Amino acid sequence: MLSIWVHDLDPFIFRFSESFGVRWYGLAYVLGFLAGAYLLHLYHKKGLSPLDSSKQSDLFFAIMLGVIVGGRLGYFIFYSETSLLSDPLAFFKFNQGGMASHGGFAGVILAAWVTARRFKQPFLRIGDLLATLAPPGLLFGRIANFINGELWGRPTDGSWGVIFPEAGDSLPRHPSQLYQAGLEGLLLLVYTQIRIWTTPVLKERPGQLGGEFLIGYSIVRIIGEQFREADAQIGQDFGFINRGALLSIGMAIVGVAIVLYARRRRAN
């Protein structure tokens, strides 16, 4: 029988001190933004995007702010409500971790709305483009979660289980971070790229691809949450469903509404 692997990956690529250095998590953000920038450039080159190089730079600056501010605020609002109230400076303590993907999505949506108005472009069209840029960031981010040994899964009897020392026990657990990397990142990347390159959805039904992404993300997030250990700081306050899955249900409802609006608008 194969022995169960004990997680021993270093979250730092290299260190300057015990607690300061270049982290894999930071590299994941850089790679996600670079992948998104490349795709946006490619879309414009192939006539799928109205945004030239200058507008692409402005949009990405807004996206970066949206991801960082929205993800950080989302973490405190959704998962650690009292921390920010007791210590407002906790927002700036990025070395302690704490980002929420749902909050990041909210920040990106706000950034898309602001830049769409500035560029005098339809908000739904900008949203469709951004929906195709998110999966690479999700893919790299979840892989970084695994390297960090955080957000581990529930106990498993499977031979692929991993022992995460930070969990405080010696139980083999699902490497749920990798499941989510495959579902939220790779699967949605393939889906959105197929849709944008092989169908006229961008031109004929603005908003539909963005809505489809929200629905798809919600579905795969809920699936992934079934293997992930509940966050200790919020416990089991929702009983049979955890907070991540509940937020995803709300996101799915928004996605369905956007798709219906896009299809109705096209029909008219």
C-alpha cells in the first residue's frame, strides 16, 4: 500500500526572514493577472474586444483594485465579521492571509461597471469579457491554497488523501484545493474559451456569457464545498450548508437573472 503523503510544502518561494519573503500565493495573483492581460490583448487583436492597449491597462488597474479590495472586504464581511471592527488595521495585514472569492467577484463587477461608463461601452459586454479572464486566476489561486496547506478538505479513506499538519490532527484529508482548481479554474477556463471562440454569444447576446460564468462557478463551487472542511471561525452556523455554498446559491440566482435578461433582450 502507498503511504499517505504529509503536506510539507513551503508557502515561500524564497525568504528574506522567517516571516517575510516572496510567497507562492503572491505569484499566483501575478500569473492570474498576466494570463488575463494576455487573453484581453488577444481578444482585441482578433476583433472580439473593443478595448485597445490603453483601455486594457486602465481596465486591469481597476480589476486589480476590485480583486484586492473586494476580496479582502469580502473575507471580513463573510467570514470574520468582528475582526475588522475590533482592529480596522487588520485590513492591511495581508501577510496573515484572508481573501474571499465572492468578495473579489463583487469588486470586479464594480470595477467593470465603472470602467464601462468611463469607456462608454455596454456594461454587459465588458462583463462578458471579464468572465473569461477569471478562471486562470482561480486556477492559480487554488493551487497556491494547496501549496500553503490551507483550506484543506474533509477526512477521507482514499489513498489520495493528504495529511495537513496545520489541521491539528493526523487524518488524511481530501486535497479539496486541487479539486477546486480543476473545477473553478481549468473547467471554467475551457468552457468560457470554447464559448467565446466558437459561438457568436459576445455579439448576439451581451451578458449571457457573464451570466453563464456565474452559474457555472456557483455549481462547481458548491460541488467543491462538499469535500472542503468547514471554516473553523464560522463553524456550522448554517447546519447542512456552509457559507461558501450559500453565497454561491445567491450568485447562481444573479447569473440566471442575467442570462434571462440577455436572452429576452436578444429576442426583442
